[in-house]
Amino acid sequence: MSLEGALQGFVAAARSVGLNYAFVLDPMERAAFVRGLGVTLQLCIAVIPGSLAAGVAIAALLTSRRRWLAWPARAFVEVTRSTPTLVQLYCAFLVLNMLITQAAQPHGAVNPLTPFVWVFIVISLHKGAFHAEALRAGIEAVPAATLEAARSLGFSRALRLWRVELPLAVRFALPALVNNLVDLVKMTAVASAIAVGDVTYESIMIWTNRDNVLELLLLVRAWFGLLTWDVSAAGRWLEQRLRMPGYGQ
């Protein structure tokens, strides 16, 4: 059976239960929806490591003994956690992006920061603040005896952080980190607010022309459900893989 035949059969079967998926028979709308699925996947692939890297950096600053590093990091975390992601995205894209564009125009330059990049930056930093708090708690949970052993081996503060505290903190904080990543996947839907062509944005464009909001939302929900399930499954695998039974007891 050809693709078109299979799609026609799917549309007919869906229509028999009261669902209108006729848009999949339109090549342009179908291509737009598939492209939106890909953009959402690209966002997740980019933002997951980006947020983790931001979380590690912020956690290192939070646990620093230098107040001039720890205090700004604490202020950033508090402000970030108390502000909606969408508001942060609007502030970044509608204010900072405009200022960068205005600064670049007199020199004949082009603003290199696309809407996709702004979504990456905002979500990475926003979720990085939550990762940082989970990692900070993990660092503080490292037994004092372990740190004393590292000091006796001549490890510097930075070396203890990267070779001892952080690897153990990741294991302690892994359930919280996975939960944050699951929330991060769902958070990528805010990209549609600044016209990034993710699955949510493309669905809005399609249902604007067709009366099939419910049908598209079911597909969007299924796609995010699949992505979050993958992240959860990977997290459970890592928890088993990195488990240290009895450590610290």
C-alpha cells in the first residue's frame, strides 16, 4: 500500500470515530507538521545538554567559598526560579534581541541570534538554575569522610569539586535532574510564542485554517508523551547504571 493510500485509510478510520485528520492529505500541511515534530526534537536535543552544562556551572558558583561568585549566582537562581519561562523568553527576545539588532545595524552587521537560539539560551539558563539547586544539594550530601580523604591526597578545592564532589552529586541528584529534564521537554512548547516552527506552532497554523483543534492537540500530546517517556526511561537506566548501594550509610 502506498503512503497516500495508508493516509487516506487513516483519515477515513479517524472520521468514523468523529476525528478530522484530513490535513494529513494536504502535502504542505503534512510537511509543516512533520517539520514541527523535527524542530521540537532538535530543541530537546540542544537544550538538554545546554541546561545541564549551565546547571553544573551555576552549582560550582553556588558552592564557591568566594562570596563575589556565590552571591550573584544565588541571586540569578532566585530571580530565575521566581519568573515564568515565557516572561523570560519575551524579555530576551523582545528586549535584548532588539538591542543587539539596533547595535549591529550601524556597523552593517546582522544579528546572529535567531529565535531558535534565544529559546535555547532562555530554557537552558532557566532549567539550569533548577539543575544547579539539585546539584548543590548533592554536593552538600557528599560525606565529610570522603572529602577528608580527598584533602589528604592533596586535592585542591577545584580538583575535589570536579573529581570527587560533582560525580557523587550527580548520582545523589539524578532523580531530581531527570524530573527537571522531563519538565524541560514540555517547556520547549514556549518556542511557539516567538514563532519558532516547533510542533505547537505548526499545529496552531494548521488549525487556524481547519476546525481540528482537538485532533492536533491529541497528536501534540502524543509526541510530547513519547519524548518525555524516552527521557524518563534514559533516566531510570542511568540511575541503575550509576547506583552505589549503601554509599554514605
